[in-house]
Amino acid sequence: MASPYAPNTKHTIPARSGVAVPVSKSQTITVINTHGTQVIDFWAFTLPTSSSSSTLPTWTSMSHTRPTITRLSPLPGDTLMSNTRLPILKMTKDTTPGVHDTLMAACDRERYHLLGVPRDQYHESCTDNLHNAIAKDTSYKLPEYMTAPQPLNLFMNIPVVPLSESEARAADNRTAGADLQFARPVGPKGGSVTFEALVDCVCVMSACPQDILKINDQNPTEAHFIVEG
């Protein structure tokens, strides 16, 4: 798989932008939160099985990963599953406090409009970054009319706040109806997460451009990655 990003070399994910990089089976990819405040929307797509096709057929799915790992976000040793319930990546190392998100969709133009950005004013988004990175860095394409799959939002702090005992309708499940919060990141500068590829794939990383909510400390920055092996 040709790539503008040489292995065993640290590369930049530009602020508010995205990159796509091929990762072969058994290689690892490490995503580095350089400044400790940047969320990275992260996807992996399996390669076409036919040489006559350029469409990426399957991708990491958080809704399929959560029931497999039985938790809201992965820990080292956990596997990220595809939308066809097949393993794509294994998290092998996490030097951060482990605060990541699998619930929030990738931001898009409509999301920023809902947050107050005028429709005639462009705002970068992780959805656009995904499509642009695939087009810029690879010879592949996404399925026609595809919306951005649910990303693994690395370093994103989305606390789930259980209801109080008096508010809870089910005494044994106070998370039913619980609040979700958009909070500031909690990881250290230089904190990183490493994945091992279980199949040949393309990994896409978007340095989230969200500057309205607290998730990037309202100051999107660059991050870095390295593919090894």
C-alpha cells in the first residue's frame, strides 16, 4: 500500500485536519496527544478483497465494539470490531488515564450550525476531514452516500453522570437517563495510545476542530502518529 507517510517516522496530524495511513497486519500505529488537549477522531477501514474494487468495505464500529468488550471505551488488550463483527485492531498500550469516547458522532456542518455557526460560514469538521484524508492520502474511496461511521474519539472526555438516588426510576441502574457532559481533556502532554493491526487496513485520524465546546480546551492543535513494524 503506497503512502506519503513512511513507517518508523513520527508524522503530524495538522490542527483541524486529517490524515489517512495504511497499516499492514501486525504493524502498530501509535497516536500521540502532543499537547495533551487534542481529541483525535479515529477510524480503521479494511481493504477491498478484489483488486478491481477501490471501495473500502468495512470499518471499525463502536456499536459493535461495545458489546464485545462490555465497556464504554476500550482498555489495553481490547479489540476494535468492524461493522460485520470482525476484529480490525487491538489496543496494546495506553499511557493516558484511559479517558476515550465511543458515544459521540463525528462533528459535521449541521452540528456546527446547531451550535450557532451560520450556515453560510464554513467550519472544519471531522466528517469532512475523514472524506478529505481518504481522497488525499489513498487511492481508495468510501461507499457512495456513506456518512461518517461512529469514530473512536481518542482522548475525549465525556463523563456519564448517574442520576441521584431520588431521581433514578430503577434502583439498580442509575445510569438509565444519565447525563452526558462535554468536559475538558484530562490526559498528559505526550500521552499516547497504540494499536496493533489484526488485518491490513487504512487508519484515518482527524484532529478534531471543535472550538465551541470544551472537549479540545477550545483550542484545537496538531497531534502526531507513528506506524511501526
